[in-house]
Amino acid sequence: MHVRIRGLSKRFGGVQALQDVDLEIARGSVHGLVGENGAGKSTLGKILAGALQPDSGELWLEGRGQVRLRTPAEALANGITIIAQELTLEPKRSIAENVLLGIEPVRLRVLDRRRLNATCARLAAEAGFDDLGKRTTRLVENLAVSERQKVEILRALARRAELIVMDEPTAALSEADAERLGHTVRSLRERGITILYVSHRLKEVLAVADTVSVLRDGRLIKTAMTGEETPASLVGAMMGRPAALAFPDKQPPPNSGRIVLSVEGLTRPPLVNGVDLAVRAGEIVGLAGLIGSGRTEIARALVGADRATAGVIELEGERLVIRSPRDAIARGIVLLPESRREQGLLLGRSVQENVTLPHLEQLSRMGVISTTTERTRAQEMTRRVGVKAAGLGARVISLSGGNQQKVLFARSLFGSPRVLVLDEPTRGVDVGAKHAIYELIAELAQQGMAVLLISSELEEVVGLSHRVLVIRHGSVVAEFQGDEVTEDAVLRAAFAAA
């Protein structure tokens, strides 16, 4: 499907999300769309998918002429569907039921479950998601975030759309799964399906897309063949100025840095099996491994979000008993969770409330919260991490992904923790926000904080960490430090390659 957009504009209150955008998407191509959070990428995708209505402009579809898509159903009827950044699955339904929701096979007006599961398994096999194809009856609520993302992809494929908008399709996928998705996308292109590929992962866009467009502040800055672009050139266009993609210079932790966190034999079957680790003051220790290796489960067991069945945790030589995240926070160990929307933030509440919520006891006297103190401390913390918002009263849902993530950092740092456990600290944020977060993490380490870093982006782990522990099947299988910390070495250990 060839798509032509002319003069597309969209405003939300005082924010101009899109302004006079002209764009052509060639039939049977993969068209990348990049830009910082708030640049208008998702807005453009949602207009194409019928989820939002433009204020002005024209949309022309090959073979259909000029159209106005008022609902997602109208868009689907015209051959367009979207894989949204926010997952829209039914958690109490099975994988197959979610994939074929609304287009289920029936026999004599009764759902044909045998065909339902067989069709889902076939789609999964075609997409290279064999792990889901073998578990089509499993409830979605029992799947990991990465597996739920795959279900979303299968749902789009099941509708055989001519144009698929993919909004951050690999945000929750490992590098191996993301590479497999790239093969799937190229296979769709070979079948004549058009893909609008929205992603913050610039190398990924350049690898999978034929053409790439850059949005900045709602305006189309440029469109070019991906072979003519580099990550650095895209960043320059996105930010309006040249920008390096390098990580902050690593400042080595002091040789005499004391061990702040010590863990021995941490166990919570099936994905945490006798983990030993230590983090010194001023040190960033990365946990690397494939999705499903147990990285997140180690973090959750460490802070009491999941109760460990065995193991010893010591903080500055003192043995701790951690039964809940509340216990961990009280002792100075804080987790920034992997999903800010599901596990971290109250999206409908204000910035101030989100920052101070776990710390209200510190802001109270005789059971009464000091609103002045609360506001002062919230302002102090949001300034420290660089949150950009209309004010402390702004609802978190109104912020960009990068600023939402910074609100989580502000909350995590509120009580001056001694250990900061970061699980996917830059997931779903733009390149500008990533740099700001990288600088913040490096600064915290330089100030003496012990940091445990988990990320599915291997270059992030390698670029920030002083030491890297590789996790496989819930155990530490390799350790690298200094010049040994390379992507090749970590990948080989993660895949058990010689």
C-alpha cells in the first residue's frame, strides 16, 4: 500500500504535536520514523491507524483515494493496523484468543478452539516465534513483557493488513528476539506489505528500514534512504545540533572502595539459583543475559518484591532480612522497575505525588503531612534529575517517556539510597533522554553510590558498567571487568558460545 500524507497537523491543547507534515510511504517498503519523545511519531502512527483524528491535512491510500479514518475499525477495513507501544492485550485470555480476537474461527456458531490454536501456532511459526506457537493456550497474564510484545505482533499479522504501524515493537525484546523480528519485518516487505517502523533504536532502524524520516517538534525535518544515514546523522537531525552517541567516560571506582552490597546464594526457583555478587561504592555492575535468563528475577528477589527462598544479603557488612520492597527502601536499597507504566508510576496522579508517595512518613509529623516540605523536596528531586513538566501538579501521563522515567529516578533517589538497582533504566525513551540518564547514572556512581544495572541493550551495559556479570539460567556464569568488558565477550558467555 502506497501512502501519501499532505499538510497533516494535530494539536493537543497548547502543544502542537504535528505541523504541516508531508510524507510518502512507498508500497512494500519499511519506512523508519525517528525523533525524540514528543516529536510526534506516535501521534502520526495513531492518525494512520484511526486512533486519532487530525485537525487538518489529507491522507491518500493507494487504490482508495483520499480517506478519513475515524476509528481503528475503519483503518483496519482499509488495510491498516497498529502495534501500539502500550500493550492492549486481554490478560485473562489465552495467547490464541488474543491473537485472533474478533476474527475467531467458528463452527456452527461455536468457537472452534482446535482451529483457533492451530491458526495461532501457524502464525507464530511463520513469524519465528515458535516458543509461543507451542503454548497457544497459555494465559497472557502469565507471560513476560517480551512475550506479550510478540503476541501483539502476531495479532497484527493475523489481520493481514496492507500497512502495519509498528510503534516501538522491540522495546521489550532481547537483541536476539529483535533480530528475529527484523527477519519477520523483511519477510513482510517481500510479501508486499508496507511497514511504518517507529523506534528509538537508531541502529535497528537503519538495519531494518529502506527509508527513514526524522521528526522534530512536530515537523518533518528530512527523509532519506537509510544507506545514506548513520546513527550520528540521525541524532543531529533529531536534536537540531550535532550530538555524539558516546557514553560518559568511565571514572574508575576507588581501589579502596568498600563493598556496599554483598549477596551470597540468593535463590528463588526456577529463575534465581544461588546467585553470588558484590557491588562496591562508586561501582556500576551490569547484569547481562538473554531475556528469561533471570536478570529481573534476581533484582526482584534482592529487594523483596519476590520472596527469596535462600541466600544472605549484607549491606555494608550488616546482614539484612528483606521481606518486602518497603524493607529494602528502609535499609537503603531501591529498585527502579523494568516497566514504569505497570510497576512504577501512578499515571493519573501528579508528578509530586509520584515522587513522594513511598516517603510520606519522612514528610509527616504526628501523622500529618507537611505539604510545604513535600513540595520543597519534590521540587528538589525533580530538579536534580532534570524532569521537564508544566509543574509538580502535572499528571505523569502527560509527560514524555523520558520525563516519566526521570520521575521514577526522582522517587528512587528521594531517600538517599546506598544501592540503586536499575532494571531497563532507558526503556522506551528517546536518545536525548538516554544521554541525560546515562550522565545521571555515571554521576551517582562518582558520588559513591553502588549501582546494579540491568538492560536488554548490550551496548548500554558495556558502555556504562565497570564490571559485568553474565546470567544464564538464573546463575552467574561469567564475570568481566576493565578491558574485558566487550559486547563480543558478553554475548558469547550469554549464549554459551566458545
